[in-house]
Amino acid sequence: MNKHLKIFLVIFLCSSSSLAYEITLMRIFSISMWYHFAFMIISIAMLGIGASGTALSLYPKLKNLSHLGTYSLLLGIGISLSYLISNQIPFDPVKLSWSKTEILYIAIYYIILSLPFFFMGMIITTALSSLSEKSGFLYGADLLGAGTGSLAALCIMTLTGPDTSVLIISSIALTAAVLICRKIQRILSFILILITISLIFLRPSYINLRMSPYKGLQTAMTYTGAEHIKTYLSPYSRIDTFKSPAVRFAPGISLRYLDVLPEQIGISIDGGEITAVTRYDDKASLTFLKYLPSSLPYEITMTPIKTEGIAGSSVQTGNPQDVLILDPKGGLQNLVAEYYGSVNIEKIENNPLLIKVINEDLNTFSGGIYSRNIWSGLGRSRLKSTDKRFDIIDIPMMGTAPSGSFGISEDFRFTAEAFSEYLCHLKPDGLLSINLFILPPPRIELRILTTAVMAMEKLGIKDIERHVAAIRSWGSICILLKRSPFTMHEIEGIKRFSKNLRFDLIHYPGIHEEETNLYVRMKTNDYFHAFKNIIHPETRNNFINNYLFNINPASDDKPFFHYYLKLKNIREIYTIMGGKWQYFIEEGYILPAVFVQIIFLSSIMIILPAIKYNKGNGKVKVKKNNNPGLKLLPYFAFIGIGFMFVEVSIIQEIILPIEIPSYAAATVITAILISSGIGSLLSYRIYPLRSPVITAAVSVLIILYTIFLPYISGIISPHLFTVKIIIILFILMPLGFLMGIPFPAGLEILSKKNQSLIPWAWAINGSLSVLAPILTIILAMAVGFKLVLWIGALTYAIAFLIMKRFLKQTTETLY
């Protein structure tokens, strides 16, 4: 086999295994800990890759093509070992509030998990340094491999769990080692592949994924009589079914209900979010549903003939005919709708695996709640493709147990644009019902209200006070919204229902404070005053600005519904939360702390080569101005930042039409990396593509995407899943194609000035790429993803200007 082709295949296989491992680690962290820790993996990966450039800058003898086999072997070993070792580390984010040892564990995580990515960086940097004239060819192999690895990770995790997937991915890197290693290393690689395959089949206990004992599933299993039933896996979700006293719960049920609840089977999603399926034998077994706050919309839409009994009327007509339940999870609200005689109940669940689990294994137990009128996907996307109107749109924003662990995650279900879609699909007197747990201090329910009010005003609804109602129990809240004003009959129904079941009124049109805070009394009547201030436009902005937490409306451009921190109020929030940092960890506020750590580590990786060169150990001294090669290094920093800004921001935009975040990420990563790889390969063959003008063209194209992508996203949303994937792949290819050219083109130019600077350029590019994913989210929370894309365009424009100035100052021919 041709030497260069063999190197191409080795880079392709190693890059593929590295990115597949990165994606698999994100799933592992989502299950073992929480989503916001999974996000750390991106930076850990880039940290390892960037560190390789620093290492080769400090120790030039390591960048020898004869070492590629060793690096490939170490990558294969590192993938499996880093997982197995990290899986034994007893790190738990919950313990951070009382144990300083956990900080040490985070550092160990960084070191161990970054090692495989370090060896991947050594492979590509060594190849680029030794064969800089073939930068486009080699970098193309890297990008094509990474894009393929993104798809490979999903395919592998479709067949098996993320823990076993790691071993399969490790074998891919070991296969690359077989291709290029010397005889002894080749034999060792074969032996390691056989060992890895045997571990896949034998599955010793130390391979099994360790889960935090503080996650919902683990906590539920500590109850006496708890029994784990089955585990289900997909590339985007892990679902466990179990029995436990912890799931025998009816959210916010009235204290006037004294009977036994029906049997329930618990369901956990990624070990954290807990919901339950209730046994459905006959209607009589579901009497407890009348005592739930979430029954309020069904009670008030029924026309009473005779009023008696605890919860309202005993003889009723006018049942809500058309009901839509968004993300019903275990189906409790579906049972409520059936109990009240709703004729047509439609369900849209965003987790396809959950639908499969209930239909296949719990269909009889649940009374077939998911056997009809059930669709998977994002509710707002399906609504956009239909003109159907509903009497009730029910959003059960809860499981069977409250959870305060949200993290800095994007949620497009609860943005102003989403609420506009919900409200537009109500019948003239239809109700939008949102149910959620009370998690003090109040913030979730207040953001729901500010976001809904923003949507209502955009729809031209005036006098918002007449279109909102809310009640609370000891543990949950039900908020009702209407496009038309609440009628006197509905208001009387709300008051009667609350009084009979001892629920507290929060708001209805014309409410007086003395009617509130009567049954589950609080020291201060915060809910009444908060709703009043938010609903009335003259007090709204002042209240939101002065409130302890960030309760500004969420939008598609800033979809961080679960982010409530105000930096200026950290001290006060810390005091209110009992003087513990656990609150900040649970809700994802570790991200800024990780960002500070990454800045420190990235700075070290960039500065160390500078110190070496400044001392004259390298071929260039930083203080001298006679080497223009140094002036090109910022170029690699800006394209590194720009690439990640664009990639992460576009992923957020694509989540809406694709509907499943993991598939959206895989689609975007695959499209951009593979098309970038093609661009890099063609630039190696086609001289004009290496022109600096391409970098400026990337900047212009990004701006065009910020304008047209939202419209395209809305157009493709109604199409079939496969069709959407194909359309998005083709839409993103032009941008990806151009984005793959500036880096190898810059390396080729740099190599003609000083080849020894290539590892340093790689370190700078990688280090800035470490910062970019986290910086993207932090900026998006402040200014929105659209502006982040514009900043990405600006970074490419600056890179173009740096290159143009560099070429102007250069007198010798570069191409």
C-alpha cells in the first residue's frame, strides 16, 4: 500500500474512533451524572488535542512519522483504559458541597479522559509537521474520519450500551495501529483487539456504567421492596423500569383524598428524570385523578347541571372533545383526559424509546394509553404542520417526583415562539394547561408566566389579566392560559374546585389578595404578588429586573429556559439556598467554573511554546521581528474559535426541525465535518481553493446562513425524519466545504516560513477550540445564538485580514 495512502487511512480511522469516543462519553456522563457534566467532554477532548501541539513544540523529536504506529496503539489502549479507570473514580457532583476531594477527582477526570485525545492530536500533528505540503490531504482525512465517527457512534449505540460501545470504538483505533505498526506492535494490537472482543462478550462487572447514587433511579431503588425490572437503551436515551414505593405518588394531590393509589411502575430516563405508569383496570380505580390540581381544566370546561360532591358536579355534560397532551411521559394526564370523558386524545412524546417501552412491555398494564393517537417528536413542530384546534392542550411539566437538576440546557418546548404555537392551536374557548412542581424559591413558574405573557402580547392579546388563572397545592401548580377571556362560569369553577379540594388560588380575573394563601399557608404571599406584578405591564419590567433570579422570557434565540442565575445576586442566592454550593452545581452553574479552568489550562498550552522559543531553544525567537511566521499564529486562533462558534450554534438551530438533540448534533457534525474534509481534500488538488479569499467567503456565507436558516428550519419541520436529515445535510455542505479549507491552507503557508511553528499553530487552534464550545453557550445566554453566529463570521473576517496582511508583508512566493 502507498505510504501516504496508509497514513491517510490511519488518520481516518483514529479520527473516527476519537470523535465516536467523544460522543459516547457525552452519553456516559449524561447517565452517570448530569447533562451539564457531559458538556465538559467537548472541552476535555479539545484540551487533549491542543496539548499534543504543545508537546511537539517543546519536544520536536516526537514528531517523527515512525512514531505514528505507537501513537495509534496508545490511542486504542487509551480509549478503553480511560473509560475503565474513570468509571472507578468515586466522583459525584452532589458531594462537591461538602467534600473538597471531589475537586481533585475532577482534575483526575480531565487528565485521564484527555489522554486518548492527546494521542489523536499527536498523530495528526506529527503527520502535518512532517508532510506539511500535503496539509489539505491529511487534514481532509482527519475531518472525514471525524464526520464518519459521529455517525458510527450513533450506529454502535443503537446496537448496544455506551459502556460496550467504548470497547468497540477502541478496536477501531487498534485496527489503525495494525495497519502502520511494526511487527511486534502489530502482534500486540491483534492481542488487544482479541482481549477487547472477549470483554464485550464476557461483560465483567467493572465494565458496567457506574451511576451516581444521588440520581433518581438509584435513590428510588434504596426503598424497601424496590425491584428493578428492565433497562432499555438507544443512542439518545436510557430507560429503566422498576417498582418502588418512591413512585407511588400523585403530583400535588389534595389532602382530602384518603384512599389507596393504584399500582404504579416507575420509569427513569437517563437514571435521573422519574415518571410512572399507572395501572388502568377500570374508571373506578382512577378516582384519585379528580383530586389532582392538573384536573382543573377538565373540571371547568364541563357544563354543570347539578353541583354537589367534593370536587364539583355529580352530573356533567360538555366534556372537552379534543385534547392534546405534550410529552405525557408515563401517561398520567392521558388518564385524566380519559377519566373526564374526552373523545379524541392525542399525545406527542419527544422520546421515541419511551413510546416503544410502554407499547411493548406496559401496554396491558397501562390500559393501552400509547396504543393510539401517539406521535414522537417536538410538539410545537407537529402543531406547525396541522390546522387542528383543541379544547385543551395539556403540558404535564413534571414526573412523579420533583427534580431541581436542570443545568444549562436548551429547551425549545418552553420558549415564547413555542407558547405562540400552542395558543394558536386552541379553539376559541380552549385552555392551555401547564402543570409543574413547586421548587422553592419561585422561578420556574415565573419564567413560564413571563414567557407566556410575551407570547400572548405578540398575538395581540390585550388585558392579559383576564386570560390567566393559576392555583397551587402543597406541592404543585396548575397554570391556565386562554386566548379569550375567562368567563364567569369558568371563574366560578376555578374557585369551587380550589375550595372543595383545599387548593390555594394564585390568580384569576378580578382576584383579591384575601382569597389567596388560605389552606397551605406561606409566611409571605409571594405567588400572588409575583403573578400580579408580571401580568400587569406597568409593573412587569421592574419586577423582573429586581427579582432575585433571572426570569426573563425564553426565546428560540435564547432557549435556556432552565437557567435562572443572576451573577450579581450570587451571594444572596447562596444565603437563601442554605449557604451551600450544591444548588449551583445541580443547576449547571459549574459551567462558568469549568470555563475559568479551561482558560488557565489553554493559556499554559499556548504560553509554554512561546517561553521555549523566547529562550532560543527553537528556531525562532519571539522577541525578534524578523520572522513573519509568528505573525500568522493568531490566524489559527481565530479560525479555531470561528469553526466551533458556527458548529455549536447551528446545532441549536437544527434541534427544532430534527426534534431529537443527539440526532441534531450528529447530523450537523457529520454534515460540516465530512463536507469540510471534502473541501480540504479538493484544496490540496485545486490551487485556487487555497486563496485567502476563501476565508472571507466563509464569513459572508455564515451571515447568509443566519438570515435564511431559521426560515429553512421552519419549512422542513413538517417533513419525514429521513427527508429532514437529507435536506439538512445538503443545506450545510456548502458552508462546511469552505470551512475545511482555511486551516490546511494556512498551515501550508506557515510551513514555507518556519515548519517548526506548525505544532504551536496546532496548539493555538486546539486551545481556542477548547474554549469556544463553552464560550458559545455563555455568549448565547447573554446575546443569543444568532449574534454568536455573527461573531463567528467576524472571527473568519479577522482571520482573512491577518492572512492578507501577512501575505502583503511577505516578499517571497508562497505557493
